[in-house]
Amino acid sequence: MDKTLTEYDAVTEECMGLFMRKAGDYGTAWRVLRVSSLTDQIMIKAQRIRTLQEVGESRVGEGVRPELVGILNYAAMALVQLKLGVVDKPDMDPEHAVAEVREQVGYARELMTRKNHDYGEAWRQMRVSSLVDLMLMKLLRIKSIEDNAGRTAVSEGIDANFLDIINYAAFALIQLEPRSAGS
């Protein structure tokens, strides 16, 4: 488990590094996005990964890894939006946004630790393509819940699905090692 935590921390820190750089460039404009818009952004990225896996080439020069980083960051942003609500204009400085996103990634890490104990690190036997398919399934579930005004009868809520997406993205990033310096 120590190896998993070390690897998990490394890939989520890679994601946080990009989030911090983008927050420096763009501020917190993402705070105006509704959760459904973030769901759609993640869906686009997951669909692109699936296409790249099936076709085997990229015509825009970006591969799977940057898309996974984006998925992890967007899922954490969606959790922030669920927690704080959507605003009409950016309402926090980049440092506060980084702290909020980092907190959500921390919640995902805690969940991963508990589930990893029970599942015995089964994710290590999975293919990246399977992790992407699981993310797509979770996104379809989220969209159904969103379309049902957030109500579920017996299922986990939107937040639990976003936490799982963060973890699937982290697992896929670990499976894709080694990391590139520019990611």
C-alpha cells in the first residue's frame, strides 16, 4: 500500500501542478460552470481517450496522459462546485481554488485507501482501457442523476461518482508511467 500511496501522490501532484499553472493563467473562471458542464467536459476527454485507444493515433499532438490529468482536475472542480455552488463570476483567488481542489483530491485519496484495502489493489490488474470505460460508465450515471434533478432511489450520489472518477484517472496515470516532465 505504501507504493500505491507514493504513486498516487505523485500523479495527483502532477495534476495539481497543472491546475495551479492554469489558475495562474486563467484565474478561477471555471467557477461559473455548472456541474453538468463539467460532466460534459469530462465526457469529451474520456471519449477522446477511447477514440485514441481504438484508432491508435492523435492528429492534434496530445495523447492520453494530458486528457487523464484534465479528467482528474475537472472531477475535483465538479466536487468543489457541488460543495460551494455555482457563481455568476469568479469569486476566489487561485490559491483558494487550489486549496479547494486539493481538498477534494484528498477525499478521493481517503476513499481510494479504504477501497484499495477491501479490493486488494485489483486495479493493478486492469487495463487503462478498462479504467476509461469505467469512467465513461460513471459519467453516464452522473448524467442520469443530473437529468433526474440529483435524486437517486438506491444509488450513490453524484459526488461518489466524481470521487471514483478521480481515482480511476489516478490509477490510469499510474499505469501509464513514466510521467513526462511537460504533463
